[in-house]
Amino acid sequence: MSTDNKAMGRKHHFAHHFRSAEHEYESAKQGIWLFMATEILMFGAIFAAYAIFHSLYPSMFAEGASHLDWRMGFINTCVLLVSSWTMAMAIQSLQSGKGKNAAPYLIVTLLCGAGFMVIKYLEYTHKFHLGLYPGKWFTYEGAQHSNLALYFSFYFVMSGLHGIHVLLGMGLITWVLIRTMRGEFDEHYYTPVEGVGIFWHIIDLIWIYLFPILYLIG
Amino acid sequence: MAAHVQTGKNYINEFAGLKSWLCSLDHKRIGVMYAIAVGIFFLVGGIFALLLRTELFSAGPTIMGANTYNQVMTYHGAVMVFMVIIPGIPAVLGNFFLPLHIGAKDVAFPRLNLLSWYVFMAGSILAISTLFTSKIDTGWTFYTPYSIRTSTATVTMVVAAFIMGISSILTGLNFIATTHTLRAPGMTMGRIPLFVWALYSTSILQVLATPVLGITLLLLVAERTLGIGIFDAALGGDPVLFQHFFWFYSHPAVYIMILPAMGIISEVITTFSRKTIFGYTAIAYSSLGIAAVSFFVWGHHMYVSGQSEIANVIFSALTILVGVPTAIKMFNWTATLYRGSIQFTTPMLYALGFLFLFAIGGVTGIMLALIGLDVHFHDTYFVVAHFHYVMVGGVLMALMSGMFYWLPKMSGKMYQESWARISFVFTFIGFNVTFFPQFILGSMGMPRRYFDYLPMYESLNRISTIGSYMIGFGFVVGLITVIRAIYSGPPAPANPWGGKTLEWTVASPPPHHNFDVEPVITAGPYEYR
Ligand SMILES: [Cu+2]
């Protein structure tokens, strides 16, 4: 079967249970979107928990948010938006046959991810320095609400889980970057790059929601 | 097909050696690997069950103390739920027959399929490993705040359940993509077998509900290791939130368990009634209906957890609503039997046993959905009896039905009817002897989960324990019958039951690539009369 499509997949041969390379591509894309649904539901649950406690203690959450530096969050939002654009450009370069441009775009995406994590690291160490730890480790003394620790539980769990996803995404980008530099992708086959791209966009999207609810609301 | 019968090449003997199994991407081999693993875990969970029943044979401590009982009860629940019933039908029979049913050569992502087996095994082994460390005594539900405080191996067990959840998600998304994209030409969604509809609905639940369990378990791990306090009232959090999150997954999870079982029943009943299934569309859409409603009923586990009255009423009404699509299925199955040429083979006996037991399990479920009755029955043996009628009387009966129905296809060998029937008689009668008295015990007020009880409950508990030994005997006979068939059964023809679905058009066992020529479908799956 794959011999009929020699022109279609010069390097990549689609698996035997598909009828064509497009058929394989369509299936793979469905699988990736289904996986994204699981990511959204996983974060959805913790967003729900946040909403419940926020409605119970709105002024405590406002006090918590006042300890965050919105400028840091804003810079990180911009960094991720740029990285989403470069990711999209990497895929677009492959699609339009300009595969050479894909690797530089991927490298910029990777650097943006790293930049995001550096800023996160600076923010975290600053909080630790003040004693703004989650839950039972909370030692900050100037709190106006006795349960302020709960805000920082949400802050660290939500941004931490998101940060782990950023790191996973960077690992995946490195993987497709190596394969791109080996010349494994072209306009006929770029499914892994597109899959990683979708994952990266979803991570960005989650941050777009995290930024206002953690830094701005209150 | 004929060519394969002559050359004798099939998925089992085409490649040899342990490595050819452990690295196989063939959905049929992965299904068999799941069958072996699930079978072993079923024995483990069953031994725990018999230990529990033996302890409860007499009032007062007999073979174990209170703490050991709590641990054995936890392992029985956790092993049976996470390692047997959830993966049982989809990962074993679903893996094997989903591609065959829709005329595909494999599932959409064979590599992911193999990965899901390894992930499942890693989770299972991690779970079992806690038996050799500090064990766990929280019950399979891991309720906070006890699960935060207990000194046992909760973190390991919870991480294990999380890992098994990943495996379940991978299987689910693989099946959805397979059903969407790999159907043979002419195999429209209105022509796929009802087993596929059931698996499809199950997969939707696996993909959408399991992530919520995932985050819940992660938060519990963070609770224990980092003390974040989201579920801990002492730190400003709320333990009831854990219950909400847990049941948001675990109520749909009971349909992850029962929907594939219903799919098997649809296949077996139509084949052995020699009659086109009654109400194909109604059965197919009722699966989706059950899946959809199941996301909005979790609160029926929490009528006495301080939920508001209005929430109780809404959850109660929605729970009763689940009875509608379920009853639609029951009526369609009985209508299929009506005036059919019924053959009482072992799979059919198990399927009829399912109808009988599931009817009782379902009706008592409606009773428990009613707030007034539930407050009375809450945490008594009535609840235990109800969910065992559904999970064992329903799911395990259907699993046995499916195993005997498809054993000739999977192994290429016929089993011995007489022994298989003995296994059915013992499991069916033993099941009722075990669990019917528990309805009475529950309505008399015997609480669940305790290792001891008042002397007034003793005689019914003795009957229940004797019944559990009968179930154990029945399953052992069934297992021996299956193993004997695999080793020394007579060869099975391609279509021993006269089935109409696609798996019966290929040799037994099927060739490596399933179909020599891609089938073209021109009619529905059950064209009898
Ligand atoms: Cu429920």
C-alpha cells in the first residue's frame, strides 16, 4: 500500500493499518486533541476548587493576590504569547515547504519557555524568602487573614502544575527540534511538530487563565 | 480466510518467543497480555474477598484483627476496582475485538496501546508493592481527612492509582480515534456492533472523567507530602471537596465498568437468540445517554455529607433518570429474546444471569437514589449488596459471558460445555447466596466496613460466607475450563456460534493482520431474521 504513495512520504512511511498518509495524520490529530481534552479537564477541576474557595473568602484571595507582582506575570504572559507565535511559525514553515526556517523558530520557542521558567523561579524564591509558603509551611507574619496560607496553596499548586507542563513541553520541543535538524520533517510529514505545537498552545491558554485569576482578581 | 486455515499462520504462532509478545504492537496480543494480568489480579482480589468473608463467618475476631481487616478490605476494593473491573472488559475484550468488529487492521495508535499495558503494569506492581511495606487501610475511596492522617502507605497507593488512570485514559482515547477513523468502507456509525457503541461511550467517560481523578489524587499526594491544606479543615480547606472530586470521577467510573458489560450482553443475546437485535438505535444511544447523565449524579454518594437539601433533591432526580436508558436496554434485550430460537450455551447462560442479577442491582440502585431510603441504608450492607449485584452480578457475569463467547476466536480452541455450565451454576447460585442476605442484613442495620458485628447478624453472615466459597469454586472451575480448552481443546471453526459480526468471518485464531482483504460492509451487524 505504501508504495502507491511513494511521492507522498519520502522519508516517513505511514503505518500498515492506515489507508494513506492523510488518514494517519487525521487519526493522530484526533488523538492529540483528545489528550488535550484530558489536560483541560485536569486543570478544570482545580479551577473549580479555586472558584469555590474564592467565593468563600474573596477578601483573603485579594490579599493573596496583592503579594504577587502583576508585572512579572504580565511579562511571562507576553513571553508565552511570543512562544506560541514562533511555534505556529515553525509549523507554518514546514507546511509551506520552507523547512529550513523551522529549527530557528523552534529554538526561539524553547528559549521563551526557559525564560518563563527563570521568571517563575525568581518569583518563587522571592515568596519563599518572605515565608509565603503553601499550607502548613506558611510562616509570613504580616497576614491580615488567618487562612492566607490557602491562597498560596492554590498559587503554588496551580502555577507549579502549569510549570511542570512547561518543562514537559520544552522536553517535547527539544525532541522535535532534534528531528527537524535531522531533516525528518517536510511539507508531507510534520505530525509530531504539529502535535507538540497543539500541546504548547494549550499550555499557553491555561496560563492566559491563570494570570488574571492569580495576579489580577481581587 | 481459507488460505490461513491451510497455512496455519495466525496471530499466535506467526511470531515466537516471550519478547515477540512483550514488544508486540498487535492489538490481539496486547489484549491477551491484559487478560493474563487482569486474570492474576482477579485471583488476588478474590483471595482478599474470601479472607474477608471468612473473618465475618463468626462474630468476634476469628482469623484477623480489626486493623488487618481494614487493610484486607482496602486491597480487595482497590485491586478489584482499579486492576480488574475498570480495565477488564475494555482492555481485554475491547482491545481484541474493537478493530475486528469495525473491519480494521489494528487500533489507531498501536504503540500507545502497548504503552498503556506497561503503564498499567507499572501502576499495578506499585500498588501490590505496598503490601510488603506499610500497607494501606483507607478503603479504596481514600477519603480525607483519614487518608491524610493514617500512617500507612497512602502516597504510594495513590500514585499507583494515578498511574493506572493514565493507562485508562490512553486506552480510551485510542478507542475513540479508532472508532472515528478506522472503520472499514461501508461501516457507518449505524452499522457498528453494539459492543463498539458500548466501548465508544465508555471511552468518552475514560477520557473526560479520569483526569479529574488524576488531579484529585495529585492534590492528595501534595496534601500528604507538602501539607497544602486544600482538603484539610485544620488548614482552612475542606475534606468534603475531596468527596465531590472523587465521585465526579468514580460515579462515571461505575459506567466505565458496566457499559462494556452491557455491550457484551447485546452481542451474546442476539447471537444465541438467532434474531436481529430489537431496537439497535435505542440501545446504541442509551449507552451515550447513560454516559452523559453519569456526569451529573455524583452527589448521590454524599446525601449525608452536609450537602444542601436542594443539591440532594437535584442529584436524586438525576440519578433516577439513569434508570431510563438502563431500562431501555433491559426491555430491548428481553424483546430480543422474545420468540427467539434460544440456545442455552454457557455465554448465553451467563448473559441471562446478567439480566437477572442486573435487574436486582438496578432496582436497588433506584431505591438508594431516593434520599429518604438512602439516609436509612447509608453505609450499611444494603449498599454493599447493591453494588456487588451491579459490579459482580453485572460486570463479572458479562466478562465471563464474553470470555466463553470469544474464547474459540481468541484461542482457536473449543471449551467443554459441561464444565463451563458447572462453573456458571456455582457462580450464579453462590452469588445470590452471598449477596441476597446482605440486603436483609443492611435493612436490619448492619454497618459496612467493620470487622465485627452483633451476634444477631451471625446466621445471615454465615450463609453469605458459604455463598462466597461457592462463587470462588465456580470461578476456579471456570478458569480450569478455560486453561484446559487452551491446552487441549478441540480446534474451533471460524464461526462456531453462527455469529454475524465481522470477527466470525476470519479464521480462529485470527491472522496477524486480521483481514486478508479489507471487508466492505453493506448491511447492519445482526442480520438474522
Ligand atoms: Cu454513584
